[in-house]
Amino acid sequence: MQYLPQIGFLVLAVLGIGLFTKKASEIKRNIFLGKDEDLSDQPGKRWKNLILLALGQKKMFKNPLVAVMHLIIYAGFIIINLEVLEIVLDGLLGTHRLFLPYLGGFYSFLINTTLSSSHFLQIYLDYQSFYNFIVFTFISLIKSS
């Protein structure tokens, strides 16, 4: 009876992974419907573009505010993925806050920083949405009259 929550979690996790695998295979099948294309013409230039644009997010640093916001979101994404890993391991092992003993005070810092950053970002985005709503409503009222 003690292991019932872990067994239930494992069953739900296996079902979720199964559904994910099914959808991923459908997406893979659709991708492979495309025609082959020769991409071996400029491997150096292609690798440079991959590193600069996809991994380095080169375009983000043209505007410093956008770069900082992107960095906050990226760091939060990484921390949230680690938290999800911890939640899954806690569910399977029947523990609570598995990483806390190993990370100590840094663990609390990560969790609180992620929450603080996400709250700041949410407030900013709410303000921007409200501002855009007011401005576009005002513009549409002017155009209609």
C-alpha cells in the first residue's frame, strides 16, 4: 500500500510517454514525406549559421532589452526543466525536494529567482497587453468615426 502512489505515477508517466511517442512518430512520418535536398554545398557556412542563429540567438542582441528578456526566459526555461526532472524523480522515488540536500541554499535561490523573474515578466507582459489594447482600441475608434 505504501508504494501505490509511485505505481500510479509510473502508470500515468508511461501513458504520457506513450502518447508523446505516438504523436512524435506521426510528426516524424510527416517530415519524411518531404523530398531530399542536397545540403552539402557549403558545410562551413551552414554550421556557422547554425551556431550563430539557432544556438547563439545572434539577432536577439541587436536590442539590449530584448536580449536581457530573452536571457531571463532562457534561464527560467532551463531551471523549470530541472524542476520538472525533480518532480518526476520525486514522483517515482516517493521523495520530496530530491535536489535540496545536494544544492542547499543555491536550490532556494534558483526556485525563488525563477518565481521572481516570472512574476516580473508577467507584470511587464500584462502591462504591454493592456497598453496595446488601449492604443489599438483608441486607434480603431478614431478610424471608425
